[in-house]
Amino acid sequence: MTSSNIFLMCYYDGVLRIEDHKPQYEGGIVRILRVKKDTTFTELMRKLYILTKYDERHIKIGITCEWPTSMGEYIVVGVEDDETVENMLDLYPLMYLLYNYIWRRKM
């Protein structure tokens, strides 16, 4: 696996809504995070905690990404382990910018 950089468009502190089968994010903050193609789930989560400035001792986060389907539509898929991170990052270069939604989980 190569170590090329991939850009993740990260949305957080807002609300994710699904309208007409398309993810729409309202409010919050948008930041771009650069990761290596061989990033693991643990590394990704560490970078997201740094990006959001959340204290992982007090706030747990989850992450979802946009996954392309037929006819140019997207669904939201959970990113929960190394396999789903690898699958998400394999979308590059098909998708130049990968969209991720970060949400707070119940402790």
C-alpha cells in the first residue's frame, strides 16, 4: 500500500440529516484533515480528537463517511475499524475529497 496523502473533509459540532437519500450537514465546523493512505483506525481517531480538540477522556466520538452508490448518489456508512478505514481510503482517487461526519457518542 502506498503512503500518498488523502484529504478528508471533516464536519463536526453540527447535525447530520438525510434528505432525499443524500447526507446534508447543518451548522458546525468544517476542517480538512490530511492522512496517509495506510492510516489505521486508531491513528485516524487520534487525529480526529486533535482536530476537534475534544478530550477523549470525557467525549467519545464516532465517524461516518459518504459512500458512493449508483447514479452519483451517496449513503452514509459507519467507520468503525481498520477494514472500514481502508475501504474508505480506497475511494481515493475515485473521489478526490472524502467527506466524513464526526458525532459525539454517549459515554
